[in-house]
Amino acid sequence: MVNQLSTTPGAVVANEHQVRAQITGTVWSLEVESGQSVDEGATLMLLESMKMEIPVTAPAAGKVRLEVELTQTVSDGDLLATITD
């Protein structure tokens, strides 16, 4: 089962958008690499929680910097990635 969580930008400072976990889970798959340019809505990673895969999407277009690693456990509110314009 796949659930879609909307990712609203966190604090926006100097054209920087923070992508934060909205659920506790494990980084199941990384769909992009740090330094890669992404479009708004692009899937950045999948989190796994309670056997569900939850896509994490880019809130804006820009260059992504991943803040997590594959298989890392994250909690609600943890910083997953930063996107700069």
C-alpha cells in the first residue's frame, strides 16, 4: 500500500525549503542524490512505516541536499532534505 503525504515547506530562509518527516519510519528508498536538481512534486525518497511506503515529495523546484541515509530511522519532524532555489 502506498500513501501520499504532502510535504509543506518548513522554515524558508534564503530560498531554502526544508523537507521534514511527517511520520516515524525508516528511509526505505532514496530516489534522488544530493546535488541533483528536482522539479516541484518530484519524489525524493520513500519512507516505510508499519509496512506502508510513504512517498516524500519536493515542495519546490531546486537543488536537493539529502540529510538522511538509506535505512536510517526518522521521527516525525526530523529534517529529511533541503531544497535550494
